[in-house]
Amino acid sequence: MKKTLRAMLGATALIASTTTAAFADTTLTIATVNNGDMIRMQGLTEDFTKKNPGIELEWVTLEENVLRTRVTQDVATKGGQFDVMTIGTYEVPIWGKQGWLVSMNDLPDSYDVDDLLPAIRGGLTVDGELYAAPFYGESSMVMYRKDLMEKAGMEMPDAPSWHFIRRAAAKMTDKDEGIYGVCLRGKAGWGENMAFLTATANSFGARWFDEDWNAQFDSPEWKEALTFYIDMMTAYGPPGASSNGFNENLALFQQGKCGMWIDATVAASFVTNPKDSTVADKVGFALAPDNGLGKRGNWLWAWSLAIPAGTDDEDAAKKFIAWATSKDYLALVAENEGWANVPPGTRTSLYENAEYAKVPFAKMTLDSINEADPTAPTVDPVPYTGVQFVAIPEFQGIATAVGQQFSAALAGQTSVDDALANAQKLTEREMKRAGYMK
């Protein structure tokens, strides 16, 4: 079964070892997202295969929304397509409780699990069991063009408000020159536009649910948040923004098309890399905005490596994960690509490293991660944990549907009021089906 499925996926698989399958004792199939840090990891895996000559690596590299769908289907049905999966802070505790993941509590002492940042490690732990190892951790923050900010006669504070961001976007926009004041996620998806919008809504005082699990999209706070976002993007964002996710906005920023981009802290290394970014020497950083209510619009996330229960190659999979998320791997990236390109946000020792401290975005990344509180993500109390998501199994499907409504509103295909009304109805319907509401 596994070999048949691998053959079907062959068009998207990348072989990361020169050793042929005929001579390998074990072939690990690894599902991962097409983000830059994961692509870089694939280019460095010769270090692993040299140290582990009996293990061959086969990659299935997918766009974020596709990856989530594929690995969710596989792990829930015990399909056996993958030996290692790239999953996030949302999936780990839910799948760990379901018994779908292999415990990582027996990683070797040399791995130094106590070095993992507490905020990141806590999100990957259920009842004392670590169910995934973080490849990189992130929050979100403002990345902005210092030259355009200066030209606008403004100065970015370390902790800006949303209203400052809107004023700056207006002054930085020059559509005749193809420069847009602000680039934000608009592509539908629970981990795309809804990650950004949920974190943003938190700072406006909005909630997904009240303490009795009643949906809250009919609240004035959600209307204010969504209206602010759409009005700002319509006036000062790039055309076609409803199709733009992380990778699309990254490309726009690197091409000098965005005055500001509020997104994952992990993007900092890409926008400041002169090999890829035309504005590498012009980028500044600030905390994600707030609205004066005590919560910032930043999230907390880790892309992590986990092993599905029932794999035939658990020991080999743990060897790979221990290598890919180790201190030695960070040093390997630094040696080959420089400290600015090391996967961020996972280890205390990285932020204690004098060389890494010289990286211009290192402190802001750590401050942003520490600013997020998944146990109290909103202004008013809620019955759930999670900053840019609600940590219940039903959220993935509900938020994808809500994201489609909000993306349509951004595209001008529906109004804010209708998008919120539809979000309220579909969320209520699904929560009643799941037994949360009477």
C-alpha cells in the first residue's frame, strides 16, 4: 500500500539522498510545507544521510493548505503514506490526545529537550508527553520599508497601533510606482487569512466564541475588525489580495512592492537576504499592532516534525527528527547560510548565542513569541486555548469555510455584513452538530 501511494506521489517527491533505494535499509517519506526553511533543510540532508547510511529520504513538498488536508486525511485514516509529517501547534495536542502520534519523550539526552523555549514546547506537549519536535517557532510582527517610512515623514514605533499602521499605509502607497502601503493575507484558509484575521480580531476585542461556545461573528467587535481590514486593504493593498497568502506576500515584499507586511516572524530572514530580496538593507521590524485593549494582533505557531502512530520506521524517523531539530542542525545552517538564516524560535540557547544576537530581527522575534498567550488570547474570557486558532478538532473545517467568506468580502464579491452573517450561521450550525451548543 505504502509503495503504491509513493508511486502516485512521485511527481511531487524529491529524493534527498544519492543512495539508491536498492541499497537503503529504510526509506522515510517526509511530508513538508513549501516554506523556505524546509526547502533549505532538504538541501542540507546529505549531512544526515552520511551519518545514517542505511536511511534514505523521500520528500513530498506541498503548499500549506494542501499539506494540511493531505496529512490530516492520512493520519486520521491510518493511511500510512508518511513516516514523518510537518504539522503545526494546532494539530499536535489534538492528534496527541487521539493517540495518532508517537511520543517523543525518549529523544536522547544529547537532544536537550529542556533547551526548547517553554512557550513552544508547551504547545507540543499533552499530559507530559512531547508529541512533536519544533523545526521553527514563530509569532507575527510588522516588517516595513525604513526608506518609505522616512519618505512618508513618519517613524515606526516598536509597538505600533492599528491606526498608526493605517496612517502609514496611506502615506507609503504610491500606486503609480507599483508600491502598496500594506500587504496582508487574503487567501482563504484556516491557516492563511484566518490565522491573520483571528489574531487581528483578538486585538479589536473580538472572540470566536463566548464562554458558552456561542459564535460571536454577529458582535460589533468582529464587524469593526473585518471592516478595518477590508477598508485598509482596498485602499492601500495590492490588487488581487484575496489570492495572496504567505508566499505571495513574501514575493511582493522582496520585489519592493510593499511598504509594510504583517506576517510570520520567520519571514524576516527572507526579506533581509540580499540573494532574494531587492530591499534587504531597508527592512525594519516592530511588534504586531494593538488597538489599545491590551492584546496585540500577533500569533504563536511552530512548524514541527511528528511521527504518525503505526509507522513501520519509528526509530529511523526519530533519528531524522532529532537531527533536523537539534542544536547541531542550527549550527549547520549557520555554517552554510549564515546565522540570519537559522530556523528561529525553538531554543533558548539560540537566543543566548552572541553571534545570533547580532541578527537584526532576533530580539523582536523572541519578544513577539513571548508576547503571545494561548491560554488567554482575547480581551474577554473564552473557553478555548490558541491565539490564531481555536484548539478544537472542528476548527479546521469551520475556519476554512469562514475564511472563504472573508476572502470573498475582500475581493468585493460580498459585503462585510453578509460575510459575517454567513460566518455566524455556518459556525453555529457546525458547533451544534458537534454538541458544543444546544
